[in-house]
Amino acid sequence: MDCRRTLHWREYLIEGAGLGLFMLSAAAMTSLLEHPSSPVRLLLSSAFARRVLMGLAMGLTAAALVYSPWGRRSGAHFNPSVTFTFYRLGKVSAADAACYVAAQFAGGVLGIAGAAGLLWPWIGDARVNYVATVPGPGGAAPAFAGELAISFLLMLTVLTVSNRARLSRFTGLFAAALVASFITFEAPLSGMSMNPARTLGPSLLGGLGGGLWLYFIAPPLGMLAAAELYIRLNGRGRVRCAKLQHALPCIFCGEAA
């Protein structure tokens, strides 16, 4: 499939760059909070307190990306699971969905590769491990359940808030708050991914783990289940657009600037 024929290459580049920036932020914050030589790590002995700070940092990063001119233009998916769910809802064409997903995976890999160059050797330490998302001590089953649950909740929230006129402008804030909460409370189960493209890059650099499959299955399943529940309760016609923060021009609903 030739992405250039759709004339939406700017949006595809934004999706890749957005996830790349997210990965850079995640790598920098994890190195600062978890590397044994970091002064912050030496000051904060509480793993919970470090997760709170990590959650706040990544929540703010997510909000900044959603509300940025880039995020408003592309719709701020930055996640193949989100794109595929909107495709299933009929709000994204097959060509745009395929190119969004390709750009997201490329952005995730290039973002962590750039972070590795900037943060070496800290990023390679076992405590940082290229910010890889891996199952916690409980193993694959709790990690799968955790990824399924948080992905379901995120997509259900996005659909509920973005399709209500009075709340739609706060969609990015709701999503950012959930990201912060999930990192704080769910990360011990699965590392908190919700995003196959976010997980693949660190896994390639840090060594593919046996739990990689669950990050490719649980997030899209959770989001698709949330979409199915939403349309059964509200009807497919209540889904306005595939953007978290609707802005013009829009390649999804056809509205022009």
C-alpha cells in the first residue's frame, strides 16, 4: 500500500514523531528515577513515590502531545491499538490506518534508538532496561489482565468524553490522568504499555522477552471491547470522529480548514 497516494503524509509523520518524543521522555524519566547512580533515585527509596513522579511526567507528556498543533492535526493516536479501534468503528480508512500503524511502529523504534544514543550507558542498566515493558513478578496472566483492563478503560473514557460536546475539549486531560494513574498503580503488573508500538522498540534493543505477545494482543482486545460496549449503549452514530482533540483540517471526518 502506497501511503503517498492518500496525501496524508504529514499526519503519518506526526504520528511517528509523536510516539518517538513520548519514548524519549519515558527513557529520560526512567533513567532519572531508576538508575542507581541518579541523585533522584538515591533520594527516593520508595518505589511507589517514584512511580507517582513517573506517572505525572508521562501524563504531562501525553497531554502536551494531544493538545499540541501536531496532536490536533493527526488526532494524537500514537498507538496502533487506538488507530485499529477507530478503523473498526469506521472512522479511519484502511489506507490511513495502515500508514498510521506503520508510522507509529517506526516512531517507537526510532525514538528509543535516539534515547539510547543520548542516554547511554544509563539506559542499558538493568534497572532502566531501555524502558521495556515486561510482566511483573506474577507472570503473564496478571500482566495480560492488567493490559486488557487499562486499555478497555482508556478507550471507553476517550469515546465517552470526546463525543460529548461539553466535555470533548477535556479528552486529552482525561487520557493523561489515566496514563498517570495506570503508571502509578498498574505498572507493577505489566509495566503499563497499552501500546504495541511503545513496547516493540525497547524489546528489540533490550532483547525480546517471552511476554512480548501479550502486549500485541491485550491492548487491542481491550480497546475493541470498549468500542463494542460504547456503540451497543450509544449507537455507532454517536462516534463523531477519530481525533482525541478535534481540530481542522480533519482527514477523518472530511472537514476542511
